[in-house]
Amino acid sequence: MRSAAALHRLLDVLPVFDGDRRVTTRFTLTPGSDFDVDALSALDRAGARTLPWDEAVRTRHDLILAASPKGALRCLSGPRVLLPHGAGFNKTIAGDGSTGVPSGLDPHYLLSGGEPLVDLHVLAHDEQVRRLTKYNGPATVPRAVVVGDPTLDRLLVSAPHRAEYRDALGTGPRTLIVLASTWGPEALLARRPDLPADLCALLPHDSFQVALVLHPNEHSSTGRFDLSRGLAPALAAGLVLPRPYEEWAALLVAADAVITDHGSTALYAAALGHPVIDAYDGGHELLPDSPMAQLLAAAPRLPSAVDLPDVLRAAPALDTRGHASRAFSVRGQSLPLLRRHLYRLLALRPPTGPLEARAFPSPTTVADRPRAFAVRAGVSGDRIAVERFPLHTQTPVHHVAAEYPTAGPRATQSAAVLWRRAADRSSHAQATAWTAGGWTDHVLAEVPGCRTAVAVLTRRRCLLRHRTAGLISLRVEPHQEAGRVSYADPAAVASAVHAWLSRNATQPFPVSLRCDTGPISIRVHLAHADADDLDYEL
């Protein structure tokens, strides 16, 4: 392996040997890659055993699996199997091998003295055999097998877990927009570095969730620390930045639409039937007749962040699965087919047990929850519509709402609404806690500019203290549709009630209001505060 990207592809394939004690697996790092930093640490986390390169080249191996032909792969002795580490062969890399030749099909790496270096080429589509032959000659044809794509098969079996992934991400009823950025100078993040933050600023927080899927090479070359620093405004606004192994795929399954450059992640999204939006600004890397080029040519284009609402409406009209079929001709059979070919090279009888692709685990990376919002609110009788944005939005707003005190002094001093969520202190042997009534009274005394203090007790209960209307208990009904229940953020509901009270502070209770937050509409009931709410421990 040469990089984390190559390692991830190998890890998707190795289940073909599960349960077979005759097979021992060792990993070695092929020297010469700029992106090998994360590969060894990923192996260490997996508990895998490694072989130093010097020892690997002195040893005869029964089988060599690689997901990149580059580097000193030819120095290893044994039957060589080459797996692609992307969907198709869509790019050419300047200054790397032969000019204008697809990366992964370059004879500079695949031939030695005109003879093939690889004993088995594993491909996902019959058309890829034709392209392999075009660049490397007819001698490669007997060595090529079409088995499908193991990563695609994992994505397909993960599709029933979509709701589970969205729950883990905290997506709720929102539209999940995934930005997919490959690596290099023509990547989305290189060309449009402000797009993640721009989308997070423009899209209402309760209607949209934004995620950024980066190529593993970008993680390796930049590092999590510098990535987080450069993306800080977007991350603070709720951007999801998944880890490069497995989590990216769970995000892709969970997505509602994918904005992409020319990286092959979009072909996986297309195979899932997701709308695909073109944000590739052109260059020399994308090969004109490749499946990726054909997909982007048909997909609606995103000129800038402000155009996304219109583009989103147009995107579902494209049959993305039809375009993906040009990259994947076999589905759901990659591991059984690959097992047969690999065991033939090993001269062993393959295990007879069932072999299926594994669903991806649920993501564990959770977006930062924004601590402050600029809130736009519209009140019409007993109905209130609220939209929440980051504080630096250019959108005219009704008020600022902030979590006290975690939003920081600047936000809390300018906020008309301050909220706090109840904490779970059951594991503390000794504890001191505010009551909801005591805390709301304390906050209004501490922050003179605050008009409304809200203690979020549960996702269905809040205690609100308003300077004019006094103490109010809120009961929030969830939204129910098609057998599923969706909850609004109680902080958003509190902002809606605050906007209504700005016109109706003296109206007698009880009152029932309708609150529109993002794609859902919920009912909230206002009544004089009861003792249980006042004494609820925060």
C-alpha cells in the first residue's frame, strides 16, 4: 500500500479471507508516496501486523494485493493483484507517469519491457477492460476480471441503514447536503475554499445540514488539526467533517444531495440514486470520455452558494443511476467473485461459507452544535415561522439567541434570548444544580439586554421567563408523518415563542401556537409555569 486511500480499498476486500486460518495477512508500506502518513496509524488502530519494506522485498509471497500500481510494487515477488482505489478511471495526474493517460491504467506503471507486471487486474465494468487494453496492449486481457466494486457493494447493503446514520448525525428532518472534494489543485476545496462556510451561512440551520467529505490524501497531506483550523467558521456553524475511513460512506448513504468536483465519490452517490450537483471548475485532470465527465456534463451546475436553492430543485430530474451504470456493470457480487479468483492464484480451495458485503458502521463524528444564532422570525396570528443562521449572516433578523454562558460574552450580551439545556448529573456523587426557575431569574438579572431566558428541560418541555409575560411552561408536540416522529430543537421553538410574545406579551394563558421550523410544523402549548418545571434541576 502507498496511502490511506489504497489501504481503505484493501480493507474492503480482505473479508474474502475471513474464517480461513491458512491465510496470514501482512501489510507493507511501499515507499515514495506523499500520502503515507495516515496509513500506518490506521493499521495500528485496526490491530494489523506490518512487514518492513526491506524484509518484504526479500520475501517470496503467495499473493500480493495492491490498490495502486505506483511506487516499487514491481520489487515484490509473488502473484500481483491490482485493485482500483476509486470508481472508474476518470483522471490524469500532471507530472505523474504518461501524459493524458488515466491514472491507474498507465503503462508506465503496469508494463515492464512491454510485459504486464500484474497477474490479475480487478475491474468494475467491461468498458474498463477495453480501456486497459487500449493503453497496455492485448496481453493484459487474460489477466483482467470484472467483479464489480467492493466499496459500492458495501454502500448498497448500507442503504437500509440510512435512517440510522441520519439519527447518529443528528440530521433529523433536515436536508443533508454533502460536499465531495478530491485532492490536488483542481479539487473543490482548493478551488472554492469558502464554499463550506458560505453554505453554512446561507442555509437555515433547521432546514439544512452540511457535510464535507474529503479525499484521504487531503486528510494525510493537511492533517486534522490544520483542516479544522481552516474550516473553523463552517465547523462552528455545524459542518460535519467525517473521518476518511468508512464514515465518509455512511455520510454518502445519509445524504439528500451531493455537490462534487471531478472526484469519483460522486459516482458512488449516483449509484445510490442521489441528486448530484456539479461544482467542478474545470482543468486538465478530468478525462473527457470518462464516466465522471459524462455525469458532470449532465448534472446541474452550481455557480455559487447563493444559487443552491434553485439548483437543488433541478437536480432530482437527472437519472444519476443511469450514469453510474457506466462505471459499475456488476453489483452485489464483488466479494464472492473476487474470492474465487484470489484462491485460484493461491492454489487453494476457497471456503464454502456465505460471503456478503458488510454495511458501514454508524458515524461517531458529531457536528458541533452552534451556540448562538441570528434568528429571522415571522408572526402571523398564532403561527410563527423561524429560520436560524450564524451570527455573521447578512440576512436581516428579528433577534439573536445564544446558549448561556457557552456562547461567550459577545454573543450572550447581545442576545435577546438566552437558553440552557438540562444536564445529566446522575453519575456525580456530589452535585449542586440550578433549578429552572432559579436559573432563569438569575440570567435576567445578570444580562440586562436579555428579554427571554429559557431552560430546556427535555425536548418536549421548557420553562420560559419573559420580562413582561413572566413565567411560562412550554409543552412541545413532535411532528408526526408516515409513521415517524420528528422533533424541533427546543431552542428554535423558544425563539418562535419569544417572537410571538414581542407582540402578545399580555395575552392570557393557556395559548396554543403553531411553529414552523425548517421542514416541519409543530404545535407548542403555553401555560402558567407549574411547580414541576420551576423545580426541575438543570
